[in-house]
Amino acid sequence: MKQIMATRFMHWKKQWVSIIFWLLFPILATTGITAITETLQDDTKVPVGIVMEEQTAASEELVQDIKSTPFIRAEILSENQSLHDLEKHELDSVFVIHEGFEENVQRDHRDRLITSFQSDLSFAYSAVKEMILSYVQQETGRSKAAFVVQELEQQHNGNTGWTYEEITAKSKEIQQDENLLDTAFSFDDTVMEANQTPPLFPIWGLWSICTLLSTMLVFDWVIKEKRSKAILRLAFSRWSLKSYLLQNFMLYSVVLFLVDLVTVSIFLFMFGEWISVVSLIVYRLFINMAAFLFAHLFRNTLLYYTVSFALVLIVGISSGAVLPAASIDSPAWFDFVNPLAPLLSGEYVNLWSVMIMVLAVFWLVRKERFHA
């Protein structure tokens, strides 16, 4: 094995640029695409101006609710500045929270709590208005419920003595605990807070596609080794061609898995994303064996590269790794035919894994053309 490693390092020394690039390609591509899409998501948010005529707890809470809306980018401005920006079409709409907002909400007075302004280019005004109205109605409904609770307590001679603030605070606590309005989705074993904007593409789904492509291109060494004239010398050595290829396969697998461990650490630090180590090991072995066996079908590297890119594109679209919305209504048997299921859903036994194992066994037991 030491001689195999020495020989392989000699090859890597001549091709170190391409080797390092394809080893780091999944990390670079995933972080780059994620950063770009996050920037685009921020730029595509609807700019909304908020004018606060009073600084109270109710108005502050309303503003925080508006800012937490994923598709809204709210800015606190003066009335003159916001209307000026609206005329220049730098804002989609403007909402003025009038003085006495908190008092009117507590008294269940719903007239002229907020005044809105729009321009002839306000394309998202209706959606933003309905969203803000829902927040206001939530506050007025909570206030009305507090008064109803106090009236019932008086009618039934209750002795709890709950204040208005205690009732509304309890209402907010129940709403948060029961998760009535917010729903948090997570990918695999990761946890995401409800108020955190999810990335446009799942981190590990995007990484799985990039890793599949880089692995297939790294395993072009199989074609190059089989075409090399130096391979004829194996007939006079203590290694058979199959043993030589297997030892190189194990060496590449170890290197790729070490890079995967670095990837896990980077993604955990940058995005807070975690993945099961068992799923990662199974997926790595699966795609390594698939790329190793697939490369044996080709004698021309250019054709191999072309087919690899096409195959990865098909897998990326059909697997639901990059576009998870496409697999929301997928049938129950979808994971059984999904080649990325070992990583995405933890289904280690499916059609592709069984097929790869069968082909691997067939390759191991078949006869060689020559022996040492």
C-alpha cells in the first residue's frame, strides 16, 4: 500500500491544481451559491416605510412583526422622508402608525389606527397591507379577549385578579408555545428557528449534487490508468490490475471522506447545518463505488465528462435535492428509486444502492485479462 500511495502522490504532484479544485468544489460551490441566493433574497424583499407617531410597547411590537415578515424590508422613517421616497419609487408603500395606537387597541377602537400610502408602481401594496392588517387584528383580538376574561371573572365572582397585562402576556405565551402562526421546517436532522429565513436551496441537497459531480470527475483516474502504457507492467509485478485499482479506490475514498469531515465543520460553523455522520459515510461510499464502476464503461475522458455532467443534471432535477418543492407530493416509493436518498432521507437500501452493490460484486468476481 505504501508503494501505491507513493505512486499516486507522484500523479497528484503533476495534477495538484485540478485535484485540489475538484476536492474543494462542493464546499466552494455550495457556499458561493448560498451566499448569492441570500443576497438576491434580500434584494428582492419589498421595501416598506414605517412612520411611528408614538413609541409604545404595542407599536414597537407591531413594527417587529412587520420586520420579521420574510418578504418585507421595513425601514423606520419620518413621514416627510417616507413620502418623498415613495414619490421617487424607492419605497413600495408607506404605513403610518398614528399616535394613540396602543390606547385605541386596548379599547377595541379599530378606526384610523394606521394610514397607508401607495404609488402607481406599488406592485405589492395589497399583500403588504393584508399582512399588516392581520398583525393589527391579532393585537385587537388579544386585547378584546383580555376584556372578555375580566368581565367573565367579575360575573362569576372570580378571585384570580388577573390584570390586562398578565392576560395579554399569557396569550402571547400560549401563542408562542402552540406555534399557532409560525411553522418551522428542517432538513434531515437540522433544526431551524421559526423566525429564521431559510436558504433558497437546501445546503446539504446542493452539496450532494456538487459532490456527485466532483466525485465523478475525480474518478477519471480510472480511465487514465487503464489507458496508460505503464499499466502493462502490472503483469510482471505482485499486483493484479484489480488489486491495483482497488487500492487506489480506497486511497481516494479516504481522502474524499477527510474532505467531507472538513465540510461538515465548515457548514456547521457558517450555516448551523448538521448532517448524520452515518448518512454521510453511506453516501460517500455509494457515490464512490458508482463513479468507480461508471468510469469502467468509458475509454475516452471527454465523453466521460460529457455524460457525467448530463447525468448529474438529471439527478439534480429529479431527486428533489436542489428543488425540494418538486418532491413534496412525491409517492411513497420515490425514496426507493432516488439515488440521493442515503443522504437526503436516510434510506440506505433502495434501488440504486442495491444495483451498485450487485455491480460491485460482479466486478470483483469477474475474470481478469491478465494476472501477475
